[in-house]
Amino acid sequence: MAALVNRRTVISGFILLALVFPFLTKNSYVLHILTLAFIWMIAVYGLNLLAGYTGYLSLAHAGFFAIGAYSLGILTVKVGMNYWLAFLSSLIITCILGLLIGLIALRTKEHFFAIYTLCVGYIIYLVIDKWDGLTGGVRGLIGIPVPAGVGPLSFEEPQSQYYLILFFLLLTVLMVYRIVHSLSGRTFIAIRNSEELAKTLGIATMKNKLMVFVLSTLFAGLAGVLYASFIRFIGPDIGYITITFDLLMYLLVGGIGTLAGPIVGTILIVWVSQSLQFLQDFRMLIFGPLLTLLIIFYPRGIIGAFYEWKIKRQEKKRMRALIKKHKDAEFSDANSVPDKKVKEG
């Protein structure tokens, strides 16, 4: 009960800090970077749901991110569709393409799946880069509108956009939490632990893998849509493989297969990257070894290492309690006085 209260307190504290942060800083650049970090977190949660809880590493995540962004850009800039209708349509387009690609990709396993999705991601990038008539090619799309106002709410200002993206981030975390702690979430973990055993238990592995793959693309597409309307300019580079590796790095540093890992990893890497900006191209000489050491000594990431430390601490407390109980029992036996026999005269 105390652990649950502490967890709720910590979560409430972080949410409160995120809500009041725009009032604590007057630096618009910091607010801009944090808003971008929120967008990356949404994409990382999608990657974590597939790789962390099902065991399938998709290297096409940046491709689906780009599909969401370009779908919104094309529907709003070229078609002239209403923003929120284009928003919803972009998510549907991303999920449909994710379903079609997943039907083929999920027939492969392990490194074959990773290689296949890597090829798919690169094909998506090439289509965006070369289809000049639809995507604008290397010129990209310019003038993507900001989110349309909802009633009295307007999203023209950076601060209002910050809160809008924070809302979608909290919604994403809630959805992932409910999925992971549902029967479907346990099914995903069973597939990750042993797909063959899951089949023998009667689990429809292909159906569940396809479900989580589409959910992963949904979050990637959502992040792409928010990115396009926040930056208002997109180019083919947002679909390049380096974006996928950045998202994977955020996940590995924070903790793959954990709920807090995407937030911790993204915030930490973004903060370190910004702190080393003064080194320009040489910052990787410091950032690279630090990242390598972190992966070597904490393969489950920062949150995974924290969970391991917590389990070991609880185990030590339990062992100390057992030892103390055993010693108390021995002391009690040693000091017990046997009943004296009464001699008859």
C-alpha cells in the first residue's frame, strides 16, 4: 500500500511539474526543446510496446512517423482538409499501412524481422524523397497549419501547443499502462518470453502480434502528426533510419520494457545533447563513450537498473528479517526454564 501511495505521489509530482513548467521558465528555446521531447516520447512508447513487451524490434518506426507527418501535411496543405479531420485521417492511414506491412513482416522472426522492417523503413524514406509530385521531394512541405482551435481554446502560441502535446503524451502513457496491465498485455509478454509456449497455451500469436504492431504504428503516426503541426515544415529526413536509431537509443537508455523508460531516456539524452552543444561535432566524443558505458553496465536501462536494485533491497530486508526471527527463536529456546520435578518426601 505504501509503495502504491509513493508511486502515485511521484507520478502526480511529475505531472504537476510538467503543468507549471511554462510558468517557471521564460526561455522559449527550452520550452521548444521540451515540447519536441514530448513528441519523441510518444513515438518511443510505440516502439517500446512492440520491442519491450512483445520482443519484436521494428526498425521501420521512423517510416511510420514520417507517414503520419506527411499524411497530415498533404491533407492540409494540398487537399485543404480541416485540421482535425486530417489529424484523424492521418492516424487511420498510418494504421492501415501498418496493418498491411505487419501482415508480411510478422511472418518473420528475430533478426529477420528487424532486417525486413529496416528495408521497409528505407523504402518509405525513398518514396517520400523521390515522389516529388506528392511529397515535394527534397523540398518537403512548407506551411503546415497549427492545430485548429477547439471552442475557446487556441493553439497558435508555443505555450498552448506545449499543453496540447503534453495532453497527448499523458493520454499515450495512460493507454500504454492500460494495455500492459490488461489481458492483452500479459499475452504480449507471454509471446516475448516464449512464442512456442504461448501457442501451446492456445494464444493466437499472429493476431496479437499484428494488434501490437498496429498499435505501435498508431503511436508513431500520432507523434509524426504532432511533429508536423508543431514544426510546420517537414522533409524526407524525418523518415531516415537515423531517427529510428535515436528513438531506440532513448528507449535503451531509459529502460526497454518499462513504463517510465521512454520518459527518463528521452529527457536524459535530450538534456545531455543540449548541454554538449557548445562542443559542436566533438560532443559525440563524450556522449558516445558515456552511452556505451551505460549500455554495458545497465543493459536494462536506468529504470530497469532501479527495479533490480529495488528487488535486491527487498530481498536483503526479507533475509535480515528471517535471520532475526531465527535468532530470536534460538534465544527464546536457550532461556526457557524447564519445569522442575517435585520430589516426594
